[in-house]
Amino acid sequence: MTRVKKAVNALKNRRRVLKAAKGYRFARSRKEAAANDALAHAGAYAFAHRRDKKGDHRRLWNVKINAALRPLGFSYSKFIGATKAKGILVDRKIMAHLAEFKPEAFQRFVAKIK
């Protein structure tokens, strides 16, 4: 088999890895092996947490809705139960947006459900 010198490709790969790891702390931004390891972990965390982000947003919407409902004499769970019983199909994202940015519209919405 012929000998392959990796000089150009190795340098290109090293530059690509270190550029991607720019901003990482300590050896992770300066040494190729540590940077490779850091990037592999970063990719795994990014993949897993793209799923988690959806749940985080849903929990935040629930908190915003509950905070807006308490002064109106409703709890979150009773409100959601009432909306399902009435057959109103407005998702939590929209309700949270109304509660946060358009409180008058949200109050009218709650009044329809009472």
C-alpha cells in the first residue's frame, strides 16, 4: 500500500475543529483532542435538549396562564378542565400570550368559560 501523508487534510480538520470550539474554556478551545471531545458532547446535549426545550416552554406557558388566572378566581387545573368541557380548542401557547400581552382579551376569554 502506498504511503499517505495527511499534512494538508490534518491541518484542515484541526482548523475546522478548533474554529467550532472557539469560545470554549481552557484546553477545549486550544487542543484538538479536547476540542473534539467537547464538540461531541455539545452535539449530544444539543440533540437531547431540543426535545427538552419543548417541555420547558409548555411549563412556562402553564405558569403564565396560572398567574393570570389567580386574580380572576380560577386555578389553572380547573380552567383547563372547563375549557375541555366546553370544547374550546385554544392551545396553551396562545393563552399564555394573551395572558401576558393582552390581559383584557384574556379576561374576556376567561369570562366565556365561567
